[in-house]
Amino acid sequence: MSSAAAAVPQPGRTRAFLRLVMIEHSVFALPFAYIASLTAMYFKNGHIGWWRLLLVTIAMVGLRTFAMACNRIIDREIDARNPRTAGRELVTGAVSVRSAWTGALVAVVFFLGAAALLNPLCLALAPIAVVPMVVYPYGKRFTDFPHAILGLAQAMGPVGAWLAVTGSWSWDAVVLGLAVGVWIGGFDLIFACQDVAADRAHGVKSTPARFGIPAALYGARVCHVVTTALLVWYALLTHAGAFFWTGLLVVAAAFVYEHSIVTPRDLSRLNRAFFTVNGFIGICLFGFALLDLVYRGLGW
């Protein structure tokens, strides 16, 4: 190691672990959990339960952190063979496998603790939520559709968030959860297109690797049309107002833009489509949903 490299401060273990699990990507799932929680609060008593909302946040971030850590641990050998992922922390040694498992266990303890504080039903169902998080990284070893497993895992977020508030089942939340699952499964199809060559070379299964990039992008478009239809259904079920419908129009326009900048012949803007546009979609719809609920009488 050169003296210049040695002089650069190395990130601490916690910082390296947070980079490993890409903690900032919680932005994809949290907004929809908040939409479900706040809508349930609106119907339940018309007021925001801040303590309950905090517990939902802890549960969501804890479960997602656990899922990402497991993903990185299980996939570390695959990551090492892919030039795009060869710089990940477990491959380079910036995070040890032991540290990654420790972080994963701490995260799942936070998740289970938050579930226990929410209500007995959340605690009873919590182990079910953990299962697809562990199954997903193995999916690329036995199915060409691991994106569907990821979608199923993410679909549970809004359902769990609604249960956290009411303690009872809601088909409205299921529709929102399906919208989230299909949305995330769709943009995972887009994201996987950049790894087709590496996946085929090393026997990693995915829809783009099996059926080609054009088919995968077409599938993503279908997913996002279905997502929009499910969000419309959710809006009708929950008697959403003008602000929510406006947000849906913005989201639909964002989907059109996302699919206009990624084509089978040009994947150069794939990261913009994946990170920027999809992050915008979640935050945008949450903002409009919050405005709508407050306008309809949700109290602080």
C-alpha cells in the first residue's frame, strides 16, 4: 500500500456496513409503508400516531437491512466474478463475513422488537416476512424469475404497515402491496439487464439472461402498467381525493420517462432510471398521498 493510500482514512465498520446494505435505498420501500400506515390511521381515528409510525420505520429499515446483508453474504462469490459488483465490501474485504452476519442479526432483532411493540399479530407474522428475504438471493440459482421473489418480499411492506396500525387484515393494503411488489419486480428486471453477459457466463439465472434484454424491458413495461392499474384500484378502494390522483398522474409520467431512456440498444442511462426515477416515484406519491390525507382531515 502506498503512503498516500495509507494516509486516507478508512471508513469505520459501521459506515462500511451501511454502504454494504445501501441503507439509502430504503427510500424505495418506506414511502409506501408510510402511505399504508397513514391511510390506516386516517380510517382508524383520524390522527397520526407518531410512536407507531416510528416503530413502522424501525421495522421496515431493520428488515430491509437484514435482507440486504443476507443478499450480499449469500452472493459474495457471484459478486466476485462480476466486474460490476467486484468492488462490493464483502468481496474487497472492507467488511468481513462475520461483521456482515453480526449486522444482519442486529437488524433482524430491531425488526422483531419493533413488531413486538406494535401488536401481537405483527409479532406472530414477522417470521413469515423474513423468509422471502433469505430465499431471494438463492432464487437466481434455481429460477429465471428471481425478480418475482423480490417483488413478493417487497409487497409485504404496506400490508405489514397497515397491520401495525389496525392489528387486522386489510385487502386495501394487499392491493397497495401488490402494486409495490410489481413495481419493484419491474424495475429489478431493468436493473438486471446490465449483468446479462456476466450472468450467462457464470450460470446465474435471471429473466434478461434467459430471454434477452428486449424481452426483459418489455416485461418491465408490463409490470409498470399493472402497477399503475393497481394504484388506481387502491385509490378507488380508499376513496382518495384529488391530490392522490394528481400524484398518480405524475407517477404515470415518470414511468413513461423511465422506459423512454432505457432501450435494448442503449443501457447507458439505466442507473438514472433505476435510482433517480424510482426514488422519485416513491417520494412523489407519498407526498401527494400525505397532502390528500391531511386535506381530507388527517390530524397531526
